[in-house]
Amino acid sequence: VLSMDVGYTSRVQCGAALAQVYPGTMLEVSIDELHQLARNIFWGHVRQRLMDACIPARIALQLLCLHAALAVRDGEAARAYAKQVASLYDLVDGCVQRQTPWSFPGLKEYLEVWNKLPPGTPPFDAADTPQLSWWPDPMLMRAKTPEESDGHYWPCVPLKDRACFPAGEDNIYTSCELCCDPGKGPTGDAACFGGEWTFDRCCHT
């Protein structure tokens, strides 16, 4: 099992035995349940459950685990994560670019590389790692603009100062989404800021 620091309050565990759970949790990924929710997304409470699952973020974490497995030549784990990423990406392929802040340029084509590997392919060696790695266009791996996505989160992506919004906090006043929201006013939600913690320090404008 691999352990990575990805900005959570605890380290994310990765490994073949953990590929069926959401990274950072012990909740098992149920593709059937997610498809059922997607078919009923017009219901408010169903839409909220899907938002809470935050599938694009789970895809990003699984991609990190996939590449961590590649780095240590764990073919079983890498293949397991590639399979899970492909299943989840099918759910969001039609909306992830326009409705979320997440960028996955060329991911669908990358997943096809894994899909074309013959079943039972033996563990690969270091020479295979570049061919089995995702190489997105670096010019597209950036924060989305308001013109590119309805869910761009431009005041928050990337975080201007991580100290303003510590990972894992439950207090709504340590939420960049709420505090830097331009809908609250030209300087966000005033209740979030005071002293050294200012809108200019914490939010993009």
C-alpha cells in the first residue's frame, strides 16, 4: 500500500486492494448506484448526493494513485485504478468540461490505452511507464475561466494562499467557495475576513 500527502488532513492510501474505494475514504465505489442517481438527477436531493460524491475530484485522486502505482511498477494496482477511472469518467464525460472546474484534457484517449491492453498482460517494466502515463497538454492544465465553465471557481483555483483555507476544516468560514464568492459582493463574504486574513490575501480577483 502506498501513502501520499495530497493536501488532506490525513494521507491518502493507494493500492490494488483499495482501488474499489474512493481515495481518502473507505467508501466503496458503486458504479451501479451512481448510474441510478444520474438517471434521477432532476430530484434536488439526488443532485446533492452526486455533488457530495464529487466524482471529478475522485477521478483526480484515482489518477494520482494510478501514477503512484506506475512509479513502483505495480501493474495490478495501476490497471485496477485505470478501470475505476474509466467507469467514473463515463458518468461525467458530457458535463465535466462545461460544468466543473476540473480539467482532464485527453483523458478519454488516455484511458483507451489501458482499455486496449490484452487481459492478463504481465507486469510491465520501467520502459512501459511513459507509454502508460497520462501526458495532458500543460497549457490546458490550469484554472478554467468563467467563459469556459459554469463551475469555474476562478476566485479559488488555484488557492491563492493555502493558509487561508486549511484542508479538512468543517467551518463554513474557512471555505473558499463561500468566502471568495463574488456574488456576496466585490470583496466576498465580509464575515470570513479580519485582521491578517483579508480578501486580497486569500482570493483571486
